[in-house]
Amino acid sequence: MAHFEKANSLNEWMDQRLGVNTLQRVLAKEYWIPKDINFLWAMGMVLAITFGILLISGIFLLMYYQPNVDLAFDSVNYTIMQEVGFGWMWRHVHAVAASVVFLIIYIHMFTGIYYGSYKKGRELIWISGMLLFVAFSAEAFSGYMLPWGQMSYWAGMVITNLFSAGSLELNGVVEWIRGDYVPAQAFLDRFFMLHVLLIPVAIMALIGLHFGALRLPHVNNQNGEEIDFEVEAEKYKSGNKAASKVIAFANDFMSKDMFVVAIYLVFFFYLVFWNFDFAMDPVNFDPANGLVTPAHIYPEWYFLWSYEILRPFDKDIGLIAFAFAQVIFVLLPFLDRSPNTVPANRRGLFKFWFWAMLLDMIVLTAMGKLPPQGIFSTIGYVAALVFIGLWIILPFITKLEKKL
Amino acid sequence: MNQTRRGFMGKAFGAVAGVGAVGALYAMKRSWDPLPSVKAAGFTTIDLSSCTANKLIVEKWRGKPIFVLRKTAEMVAAQNEAQTARDIVIGDDHYLVAIGLCTHLGCIPAYREDKTDFKCACHGGEFDSSGIETLAPPPSPLVIPPFKINGATLVLGEEGPEYSKMKEAGIVA
């Protein structure tokens, strides 16, 4: 039995048993954040808060939702929307947050790419972040099945068909995933389970890994400067806060972080209460019908770029291009051969690579929404080729880059 | 002696855990298989005698739409051998019977009576009146479901001799 003194306060009592003061010191009070950052460094907290909002609104939706092919549509569109007090609000909060969370993820990602925040010890932050992107994509897709409208059903049909791997015709795999020949009760039930249990648990675990991977290499800064955190921390702790290049995570940095979050939440709730329609596809207000295909089947806006990489090619090549697009971002720390960790605008050809990639993904997104006809088809095809080409040339142009 | 004992214990533990893990994975895989009741509900009977020529009828089998099209004499006369080989012939009548899902990504193509072909709205693929793809992206013809001819009716889900013959010729999928 370990020796315990009598505690004189609740804090001391907790510290003896849980080491709360050590924990607080390591995770907050003496977790140092560079001063040389901007509002883009708050996107992580914006994402954490948005995930919290999704979790809370999801809990309330879960109490009335019915995962049954005959009841699901009405449980959402009648019970939750019309009967449950403020049910409409939870639904719009959940739908808007599910859409906006991807906007913030993309900003967060491209911020990381621009400032080179995936290099020199920060590789695992990037990799865990991309795993989070995959998990969020699976979460969004499985959630989209639940209202069991036309778009739910047909998106479920098309996406599960991808697992037949084109000409390999692995129909057994597709039927196994669905638990039926077509999306039906077994399909809805298992995607419900994935959406409310397995994937959220995986996301929470990955968020833990993502934060953990950040603690030792620390947050990057606007100039990619290598900071001696011990020296700067000493300056800060000795009271010379003005000369120190760092501030403490809590409460200094958090108070600035939460200010950005507050501005974001104004924008978020503006969308929830006045402009929720963008997150509500009208086609999904028709109940699922296996015998009528909607005229156009398209994913939500955040999947359009990868959908457009699938679409213009033949079936097998399209699938390979699609698979390429899904995994290639994970490899960024290893495909970027340059030793420089500075903003893209100081990195020679990489500067053009960055803006070309960003622009290309916007073009792919726009073309993915338009019907695949005439000039749009051609632009989409070219943009898909550019996407693949940019990734192929990345190791070469970064290898050529001069060391700064 | 101690080392070998520990080594043995480690291997024995690893073996037991490995067998358990494989068993658990197999059980999980089986739990996701289609249920016997889902599989058993897989037979549909279609009466072909009520079909009008060049009018598409859509039936349902295992939750999927089934295209049934009686062809006109002109359509049959204009066909090549590969197209005719996919017809179900009862008396003098030729029928197309196929699963009405585009072989690209599973949308339902629409039948155009004036052009006697199928057009998929999702990605623009086209099939002729025998279900053979004529415009990409679909990589293969519409799938012919297992059938058995029973007088003027068709039982889907059961393999009759005519279906077996098509299957051997490699034209059902």
C-alpha cells in the first residue's frame, strides 16, 4: 500500500490520486504555443467544437430516430421535424455541422500544406489527421443513409457497388457489405450502428492520437522557425513574457482560440437558423425507392472532387484514379522531398504546386456538381489528369528546391 | 530451463490467442452475411403472355428491377447473332429479360421506345434492346438473371436448361 498524507484541499486530494496538477502542467499550463501564428491556427479548436456540436445534436436525434426501412423516413421528417420540441433545430444543427466540418477540415489541411506543418517530426500529426479525414468521410456517408430518402438509398447503392472492384465483379463482397442483394433492412441497421457507435469511437481515438502526436513536436509557426521551447519557456516563466517567443496553451492561447471559435459560431448559427437549406438535398425528401433512380446522383459538396476523379474515366481506370485520390494525401510528408519547412510562397516551384492543387480541387468540385456533358466533361477530365499529374511531379520539383 | 519454459508459455499463449482471433473474425464475417430469410425470398414468377411488343415492363426480383421487353418482329429481324443469343424465345416471341441496373454503378437505365435502346441518366451509358452496352462507361451487358421457363411464365431465381445454355455460352453477365 502506497503512503498517502491527509489532503488539505480537494485539489490536493485529486492530485494525490490522479496527478491532476502534473496532467494540467503537461497538457496546458506548460504546453507552449509560438506567438508567431495567425487565426488559421485556431481551426483545430473550431473542429473540436464542431465535433462536440455533432455529438450533442446526434444524441438528441438518436432518441427519436428509428433504424427501420419502413419507419426511418417518417421518424426524421415527421417525428423529429414536426413533433419533437426543437427537433428541427437538432436536425439542422447536425446537418449544417456535418457539412461545415468538412469546410474547416479542408482549410485545416491546406493550412498545414501551405506552412509545411507535416515535416520534421510532424509526420504523425499529418497521418493521424488524414486518418481522421477518412473516418469523418465514413461517418458522413453512413449518416447520410439514415433518413432513408432517395439520395440515401441511391448513394448507398452506388458507393457499395464500388466494392465490386470494377471488372473483378466481386458481387459477393457487395452483398456481404449490404447483408442483402440491395440496400435494405440489414444495410440500414448496420450503417446505423457504424454511424452512432463504431466510427465515432474510432474518431475519438484518432483525435487522441492527433493531439498526442502534436505534443512533442509542438505547433508549427508562420515562418517554420525552429524554436528552442525550453529556452523560450524559461523566459516566459521568469516573467519576461514579452521577450519569449511562446505563450502557454492555457489560458493564454486558449482565450485567443476561443475568440476565433466565437466568431465561427456566429457564422455557424446564422447558417443553422437562416440558411440550413444548403445541407438538405431536396431529392432526399422523397422516400427511398429501389425502382426509381433519381435523374442525377451526386454526393454532398465535400465529396465532389474525388467523385469527379472517378467519373470521366472508364470503370476500372476510374476506380484506380479514385483510390489514388483517396490515399495520396496521406503520403504527402514522404512525397515532399524538400528539407524546407517554410510557407509555400518562399519555396520556389512548390508555391505554384500549392495554388495549382487548391485551384484544381475547386475546379473538380464545381465540375462534379454539373451534369457530365459537353465542355464540363472535358474540363472535369483535364482537372482529374492535372490532379494525378501534380502528385506525380511533387517529388521531383521538391527535390530540385534549394535548401534555405 | 526457465527461458525455454517462458518461451513455451509465450508460444502457447500466442497460439491460443491466434485461434481465438481467427474464430472471432470468422464469426463477425458470418454475422454480416445475408440472412437465410433474405436468401430464401429470392423467387419471382413473371407472366410473359401479357406483354405488349416494344413496351418495357419492370418487375422486381431480390429487390432489383427486372426489365421484361417483348420485341417486335422488325426488331428481331434486324438483330445480329450476338443479340439474338441473349433473347428468351417462347414460341415465336423474343423477349429481353435482364436486371435493370446499369453495369457501371447500378443506376436504372430508361427505355427509349423510339430508339429501342436504354439510356442511363447517371453517367450517360447506353444499351441496345438486347441489353448489350453500346456507349461507355458501362463495361458489360445488362445481367440476365437465373430463370426457368414454365409454359408462358418465367421463374426468376431458378436455373432452367435455357439459362444454363446461356451461362455456358458466357452471355448472362
